[in-house]
Amino acid sequence: MEIMMSAQLEEIYRQVQSKNPGEGEFHQAVQEVLHSLGPVLTRYPEFSELRIIERICEPERQFIFRVPWQDDQGRVQINRGFRVGFNSALGPYKGGIRFHPSVSLGIIKFLGFEQIFKNALTGMSIGGGKGGSDFDPKGKSNHEIMRFCQSFMTGLARHLGEHTDVPAGDIGVGGREIGYLFGQYKRLTNRYELGVLTGKGVGWGGSRVRTEATGYGTVYFMREMLKARRDTLEGKICLVSGSGNVAIYIIEKLQQLGAKVIACSDSNGVIVHEQGIDLSLVKRLKEVERRRIADYAHYHPNARYVAGGNIWEIPCQIAFPAATQNEIQENDALMLIRNGCVAVGEGANMPTTPEGVHQFLQAGLAYGPSKAANGGGVATSAMEMQQNASRDFWSFEFTEKKLEEIMIRIHDSVSETAEEFGVPGNYVVGANIHGFLKVARAMEAHGLI
Ligand code: GLU
């Protein structure tokens, strides 16, 4: 279904494009939200008067800083660091840090913009932000990673704080990096301020289930979408792109719930294993030995490695894009539909292009957009902040139960909003409107700031 934007929204979008030239992914994220907001402005004209949408599209603050460091050969390296505090209507800026050579201001702004609505949907008190660097962790030694993290935090620390801005991980930033970042923050500020970062080690202030949360949450969201269609995960053939933290714990929960994952990937190629992916091997290769997924095939003669392959060509019933933005293009979406795929749950942020999303909605798939489907990660980060604030430490079972309840709540509120606005089953519109209304109401209450 094609929803046209009103002249007013078109004008807002045009302004965003001209004020933020060359930031294609940011434009894309904004356009997707604006597409959903027409009926909201008709129902709540006060938001137009207050220019809430224009204000949401303008980050509250943005920092760009130099990150110099020395590699193991003693050579000087220079990277660029970013942190965007996008919106703090609902709480301190909250969102991950991404280390990847593709990182630019536009990428960080798209991620920060998405984070505003995702975080609002969790129902927790967290605003939206994002940060990162064009640093490429691939092939770097542990020492180089540590020196880079220390320099990055030296540039960023003055802007952070448990009530101000609370980063976590994203692509290229996991438990090891959060440890180095926390150590440097502590040293610079002379404070053991646990709540300033999430995704910490479980032995020193981290929350149980945070590592698993994004993946597990995505699967819970999928289970709820299927339940709404009187279907289950039992026996479903699934594809999970990527093989990082999100992909690994999507696979784990799918296997626990009786689904079968037959392929995963990394940026070099695809592993197809019809008997079902051997998760303990993926964990060892990626989490412990930090190797490429190609090596999987050395251990399983029945598995096939396709260098440069496209995972979406493999027939499946459910697809979980869990690698990166825009990994499902229109052709991939059409191929998935043609091959009998009935549902898509987004573990990565904005992994489907607008044309791809259009195809999924047209074909009537159960399509869970990232800002709803992958909110379990940041929701568990908010639970980590809760535990840090109360100096408490919850059990795995208790925390996972809470995560499950949050995902059910996100699903139900998004689905009810879609119904209320006349597009039942459209989780894109439901998520955008529900998230927007929470943020808009708080901004209205806080006055013109
Ligand atoms: N990077 C994750 C996301 O995209 C998690 C952010 C967080 O835990 O703050 O939501």
C-alpha cells in the first residue's frame, strides 16, 4: 500500500534533505517515519503548530572529534569520532557506538534518529543517541583496539554521564571494547560511574542477558507476529544474515524454540548448512577466535560456503536480516517472497530498503521493522541502568522474563496503534506512530527547548 505524504510533510522532508546534504541513510530513515505521520497531524494539529516533527529531525547536539592512536608498528593513525545526542525528551541519550569504516555523520544520524523511536517503544526512560568511528577493527590486535578505545573515550568522556548520555555497543563494539571504554572513562573522571555505559561485563556491573538480548528479543517479536496470525516458529526454515552478536543470539533462540536455521553469513560470503547451523562452532569462530565465517566449512563437510554469495537467494519461510543497513534490496525482497517467505524480523537497523519494505507490505508478509523488532537490546540496556542505579543484580531467568514481557508489550502496542490508525498488521506505521506520540507528548510538556 502506498501512503502519500501530505504537502506539509513533503516540505519538511525537503528541508531535511537540503539541510543535511549527502546523508542518504539519514534521509531514508526520516522519510520512512514521515510517511507514517500524515494521520497523526490530522488528529493532533497542535503538533504542527509546535513544529514537533521539524524539531525531532534536528539533533539536539552533535560532536565530531579527532581520534589519534598508534598502531603496533608505532605509526600514527587518525580516525574520526562521532556522537549525536538526538533527542532527550524521554531520558538521557541512549544508543550504541559503531566502529566500522563506513561510519560517517550521516550513518550516525540515521541510527540516532531510529533510536529515538525504538527507545520510546520500549517504554523505558531513555532518549535517543548514537556514536561511532570510521575505525576498522578488522585485523587489529588487542593492543591496538585498547589504544583506540582509550583515545576515543578521551575525546568523548566530557559529553557523557549516567544522566546525560549513555553509550553501549553496536557493530564492531562488544564486551571487550566496552571494558576498555569504561576503564578510560573511570580514569579520566575519577568516578566509578557504572551507569555511564551499558553492555558491561557481568562481573563488574553488566546485566545478565544483555549479550543475548537483541537477538532473543527479535525472535520473541517474531513469535508474537506469528501468534497474531495463528502460526508458530516450530519447524520453520529460517535464514539469519550476519554472524555477529545479533545473528548468534537470534539463531540460539530460534533453535531453542524449535525452528531450523539453515544459513548465516558475513561480509565475505554465506554458509549454507541444510542440517542446521552448528551454533557452538559459529560462537567459537566469531566470539572467541574472531575468524571469518568461511572457516565454518572446514569443520562441516556437509556445509557449503559461497564466497560473495547472496543469502536471500536461499528458499526459506522466515528471514532475519541481522547484518547491516540496506542489505535487503527490492530484488532480494521479491526473491524471498517468490520463494515462499512469510515473515521478516529485522535484527539489524534498517536492513531493508524502502522499495524492499514496500514489496513485503504489498505481499502481506508479517514484517517487523527494526525499531520495533530489535528493541530488546536497548531495553535490556535500560534494565542494566536500573540495576546499576539500585546497586542490584538480577538473575538470568528474571531478566529474560522481563525482556520477553517488554517484547510482547512492544508488539501489542505497535499492533494496536496500527489497528487504531486503520492499517491493521502494518507494524511500520504502528511503530512510527506509537513511538512518535510518546516523544511528541513529552516534548510538548517540556516547552520550547
Ligand atoms: N546498538 C543497539 C541498538 O541499535 C543497542 C543500543 C544500546 O543498548 O544502547 O539498539
